[in-house]
Amino acid sequence: MRVLLVAFFALASLAQAHAQEKTKKPDSACSYMTSNGDTYAIPGGEALCWRVPPPSYKVYTLLHCDAPSFQELNRVKRGDPRCNKYEDRQ
């Protein structure tokens, strides 16, 4: 009877560990913070265009979210179709 009880608990723990492993999802977002302290998240694979500091107000840096960090691609102008979101705040 004791062996049966130990086998039951071992099987239950394995099933629980397997279920927890399936529910874990990797963090597939990039986050950034503006100068006023607001934090935003961009889903993985999305592009963000961040305004270049003055005096170039019309130029943006195209950033691609390769979670958990951004990868800088190149400089673009506002209206570029590759940008999913524009961030004008510094």
C-alpha cells in the first residue's frame, strides 16, 4: 500500500511539473521608458520609430523588437511604412 501511495505522489508531481512547463511563455516584448517615467511595451517583431534628438526633428531611428531588447536598423523619415509606432517624446 505504501509503494502505491509513493508511486501516486511521484506521478502527480511529474504531471504538475509538465503542466507548469507548458504554461510558461517566453517574454516576447521589448519595453522602454520615456523621460517622464512612463513605461511602454512593444510586442516582439514590431517596429518602433524613435525621434532623433534635436536638431533633427524630422528624422527617426527605426528600432526592431528582438525580445527582450531593441535592434537599431537605420534612420528613417516620418511616414516610413516599416514603423508600427512613432515615439516623439525623449
